[in-house]
Amino acid sequence: MKHWLKPSSPSGLILIVVLMFGFGFALVPLYDVFCEVTGLNGKTKGAYQGDINALAANSDRTITVQFVSNRNDNLPWGFYPEQEEIKLTVGERKQIHFSVNNSYNRAVVAQAIPSVSPPQAADYLNKIECFCFQRQPLAAGEAKQFPLVFFVDPALPEEISKLTLSYTLFDISERDASGVD
């Protein structure tokens, strides 16, 4: 084995560390590709861009949609859906609200990250308007209603009769102040 590849040499250790660091960065895009191919992870899409009127609910198939709210431990906000569960007709446009209250003694900027379960239902949940599309600043003690307008595509597989839409709020105040995404 060449001298620079020996793990006991300083240059060999540095090379191993650099390779491990590079592999760590490569895992993120590889994970995204894996999730896209397998349909795992329950990642939702961005804002729906199609013709909403063309998808009017003309079906008698109903499904149950549950709403779950979570917050990162370092975010001192109250955050909950006004309705924990609704029944709707596939293709039906629906609006609900999430209530939020900044109980912290300073202004905070938060970002909501959505997830859908079961993961294969994520492609059929279409958000028209969502508080998760932008950062949410709240002053100390301020309360707001976050709207969510969505529909479930009628092409949702028949075996899925219930789906859960979960949001987790994260404090991004430091990132927001630095201008870094």
C-alpha cells in the first residue's frame, strides 16, 4: 500500500476524513432521489398549479383527513389545527385554519414543514394556499390564524380512505436574520 493511503499516516487520515465528509454531503441528494423513486417520506408538493375548476368534486367517494401539529422544542408557540379531522369528497376544495400564538417574549420567525401519511398519498394532496409556503413572523404575544386551502385528487388510490397531514414548526429566526436559506 502506498504511504499516503495508510490510515496511520497524517495524510491518509486527512484523506479519509475528507472522503467521509464528501459522502455525508452526497447522502442528502441521494436520499431525495430514493424518496422520489420509492414514494417514501411523505413529502408534499408545492402550490398546486393546475386548473382547480376542472377538478370539481363529482364523486361520492369520501375520505377522512386528519391534521396534526407539532413544534420544535425550541419554539415556544401554541400551534394547533382548529379541526383535528374532517371528511371530504375527493376533488372537493376545502379550507381549514391552524391557530398559532407566540408565547415567547420576543418576535420569532417560524417555518412550517408538512408531511403526509401514508407516504403514497402525498402526490394526491394538493395545497392551493398554505402557510407552509412562506416564513411566518410573529411578534411577542401575537396570535394568528394560518389558512390552508387544499383538495385531494380524485385519482387517490381506492385503498386509501384516510390520510394525515402533519405540520412541524421550526424557529428560523437566526437563519431569517442572516438572510441565509
